Amino acid sequence: MSRLLPALLLLAGCASFPEAVRKLPEDAGPVELEATPFIPQERYQCGPAALTTVLLASGADVALDDIVDRVYIPERKGSLQFELLAAARSEGRLPYVIDGTLSAIRAELEAGRPVLVMQNLSIALMPRWHYAVVVGIDPDHDQVVLRSGTERRHVTSVRTFLYTWRRSDYWAFVALPPDAVPVNADKTRYFDAIAALEQAGQLDSAATAWRTALSTWPGDTIATFGLGNVFLAGGKYAEAERVYRELLAHDERMVVARNNLALALADQGEFDAALEEIGKALDQARGSDLADELKDTERTIRDMRGGN
């Protein structure tokens, strides 16, 4: 790294960045989350250390050794981005990839959330990938403060930070408790993050997250459907039935909700009612791409009833 550092600084000195990436609000003052935990990294283990840092800051009860076992790949001498996200979900946290801008980082810091970022500390031809945690931005002194490597408070210029961050396409995420919404949330991206939490088997956390989404976007169809699906997957069939009926009361032609209502009824032993609902769904979806899936649901319900 010592031989490449002068080249890095030279390139950082002449780099330019999109206005949207580097611009901060005109009235933005310094912010620093001084209480953010510091987890010094062992050799090549910046990913586990950074992830443990943001998880602890989110209130999760984790230990570095456990995270290392889950995300560190010895043959790569590092960790992959998707593994960090998956490990965050395994702790019941909602990893949300934020917009790649200084303003987005600062907004999360003001909300009390440190931001995990991916950097390249070398040059494009010889990358040295590194994960760190942004804990502060000081526009007055043109500085960014990070928990990085073995430094509890690594201070760098905004320009150098942006240069190292740019090589990862400005990738960064926050680890949210399931009852929190990111600042300036992109609804689609946020809903996708909740769905991934559900797919990871974190059903209680996903249910909390969908309820939180509904408190932010009351009556949203996707969030309501997501909550029903979590109930169905978790064996809470009566609750799932209630949610699906609520959706159908607003739109009786929502075939996917009727399909899942039929399954929820069948799981409660109400086979006649379930077959009636799937029959309605088949009539509504006749000739559509959903027809085969609905027929599979009908066969499943008949098998559950005993084949009649």
C-alpha cells in the first residue's frame, strides 16, 4: 500500500464527482456519532469488523467471532457484499442500501445510524477493497470520520473519501431495527429489503417491518400483502385470512390475495370455503399466466381435504 499511496493521493487530488454525490445541504453542520462501537479488525477482516460495528449500534447482540464465521472467506481474504447483507438479516436486522451520496450518509448519521461503506484504497488496476463505517461528516473542515481498520477515529478529507468510495459505485448500507424506516426511503427498495428479510426466515422481524411500513404508507397494497404472507408463512392462518379479506374488500379482483386466502382457509380446515375462493380466482384469471399456479393451489387444497 505504501508504494501505491502517492498515486492514490495524486488521483484523488484531480478527481471530480457528480454534484448529486458530493453536495450537502447548505445549512449542514458537523455530525458525529461518537458513541458508535469500535471493533478493531484483524488482518483481512474489515468486513466482519464493520458489520459487527453497525449491528451493535443498531442494538443487536452480536460478537465479532460469530460474524467472522459467517461472512469471512479465507481464500478471498475478505467478505462479499451480499454476505454482509445476509448476515445482517440473520440477526433480525433490515439492511437497507442507501443512495450513494454524502447527503444520504449524513441524513442517516443525523438519525443516529452509522453507515457501512465499501471503498477501494488502491487504484482500479490493483484494487484493495475495504469496508469501513462512517460515523461523522464535518462540512466546516471538509472531513469524513470513520471507524476503519485499527483506527477508532480515522479522519480523511471529503475528496479522498469520495475517491475511495467511488470505486464501489458508492455502495453503502445501514442496519435497521425492524421497526425503523430509513431516512428518505425509496419505497420499492425498502419493500424489497423487507421481502428479503422474510425469505431469510426472519418472520417476526419481517412482520414488524411490514407493520412499520404500513404506519408510514397507510393502506399500501404491497405492504399489506407482505404482512399477510408473513402470517401465512408463520402459521398464523386466521391473521393471514383477515389481511387477505381486507385486501379483497378494496379490490375483489386481486387474484394473488384470493389464492393465498384459499390457502389460509385450507390450513384452518375450511376446505369448502377454500375451494370456493380458488374457484373464483380461476374464473378471474382465466387465460392469464396465473392460471397454472392457481390450478396447483386447487390441487393442493383437494389433496389436503383428502382428494375429493
